[in-house]
Amino acid sequence: TATGLLSLAETAQGSVRDGESLLDQLISYAGKKISDQDVTDALGLIDRSLIADTMKALTARDPQVALSVARRVADAGYDTEAFARAVLARVRDIAVIKRAQQPETLLDLSADELAVVQEQAASFSVDEVDGLFAMLSAALEDIKGEMGHLALEMALLRMTNIEPLLPLSNLIERVEALAGGAPARHSVARVTAAPRPNRTAPLPPVASVA
């Protein structure tokens, strides 16, 4: 399918010779009828269903689903950094869709994948997409470390907890509404200071001179 061909092209990184070599490898692995899953398995790629389920968790703000995806990544033996970078690439695709007038000309996605990503993009504001990208990017160093799986879990949990941001127009309306209302008056208790004690001691009597 188009998705499998795109995966093959991405792996070959534009090299015709590498592409032919990978195609021969696929034919040896799966025969002449090659499915998208065959491409994923034979080339050791991240299963696209994991990326799709990650985005479902983020759109639903569902930490339970996010953690289950992280568990599947570990069980499948995927490299956590490679998975995180694949999620970053998908968030980048969403950012392009949110900003570009003709995103289909800028994205290496099949028609079916483009439709799915466009649906996902509708669940986020531009600022939220930027926030998701920044959060996962900041966690990459930890994800590459010895505690990579735990770092991935924590990053996904933080991403599912991203707060929806109000449009600037809404914020301006709120500020104007507050400014138009009567200011709250707070009573201030007056405290009368106690008189300061007289600390001046009486002078001692002057001794008489004989």
C-alpha cells in the first residue's frame, strides 16, 4: 500500500540502491504479497499503530492509554528513543497541518494517514501542539538513558496532562470584564500603636563637694 511504500522510502532515505536492497529483503521475508505489517516487521520499524494509539491518548488526555502504549513499546523491545522521535515526527505533522494552507504538499503521508492526522490536529490548539513538542523534546536525553522506559512513561503522562489554552480573544474579554466591574474593597483594620514607654532613667543626684 501507499503507507508501506512511504515507510520503505523513508528507510532508504532517498537512496535508490538502498531502496532496491530493502525491497529485495522484503520479498525474501514476505514473498510477492507484502503488507504494511510485513514492511514494519522486516525493516524493524516502529509499529504505526503505537503512534496512532499514542495520539489517541493525547487527544483524549488519557494517562491510562498512554501508559499502556509505553508498556507495549517495552514488550515489543523497541528502542525508546526511536519511539519518542517517531511521536515527535507525528506531533510535527500536526503542527504543519495547523499552520500550513496546503499541508498535504509538505507531508509524506498517504491519503488515509493524512485524514487521520487532520482529525487528530482538530483536538489541539497551535500552542498546545508546540507545548507537546517541547515537552517530549526536553525529555529525550532522559529517554536515551538507562531509565529510558520510565522517562518515556513520565513524558507521556505529562503530555496527557497538558492544559487546554484559551484563545487570546477570550483572555482579553475576561480582562475587560474584570476591568469593567467594581473593584473589591477590602477593609483594613486600624491598629492604634501603644504609647512608647519612657526609657529615660532619672539622672543620679549630683554629689556635693566638701
